[in-house]
Amino acid sequence: MSVVTSKRDIEHILEYTRRIAVLGAHPDPDKAAHFVPDYMSRNGYTVIPVNPDYPDALLWGMNPLPSLADLDDVVEMVLVFRSPEHLPGHAEEILAMNPVPRVVWFQQGIRHDEVAGRLAAEGIEVVQDHCVMVMHKKLDLNDAVSL
């Protein structure tokens, strides 16, 4: 696949994605790692929190999973709220998923060209340094998602 940069490709990703694993999900509603996935959940996406630091938090109807390896369900996207220095290790986790997600989205402010290239070489679409919530709003996809 590729590192995605076009508005049209991002729109396509947001239209076919329904299940999102949120790596680095956070219980604090003032943090982007909470309010962004919360927005996606309220707009019809299934959001699965992944963060070993908050096992007892209730986020989007469930407790956060300790790792991507603990996912029981297939997800189309892994939405990443982790700083770039952690991404090489997370790339290993993502590539070990079965099946691998169709998309890995590095949230706004997160970029790692080497990891993005590696994931893309394995057939995963990668979005870097974009806010999924901002893009969803900008593309006016609220009506495209069945609630």
C-alpha cells in the first residue's frame, strides 16, 4: 500500500473503516487521546481502547486492553496516540496482528517516516500527522456513517 497524503484517499479510509483500535487511549476527557476517539465513537465507529496503564478505566463501553495482541476482534484501523520514539516497537505489534489492519493512522503531531515506510511495504495504508477527528469533520462525513 502506501503512505496516504491525498484528501480523497483519507475520505475513502474514513468511509470504509468501522472498527478502530486506539493505541494510547486515555481516560482524561481533556486529552486528545480521549476526545478524538470519543468523537469517532459518537459518529458510529466501534472504538477499542488499548493502554496498559488504565486497565480499570471504562472507555467506550470497555476496559482498555493491555496491547494490540489482546484484540479478539478484527479492526480496520489502528489509531496511534504514542510519541514517535515508541513507534518502532508498535510496528512489530501491528505487523504481528492477524489479520493486520488495513490502516495505521498516526495522530496529529506524530510522524515516523521509517516506520510508516515499513508498514506501507507490508501492505498497510499509513496516515501521518493528521487528526482523524479534524479530517472527519472537514470531509463532512457525519452523514456517511450510519449511527
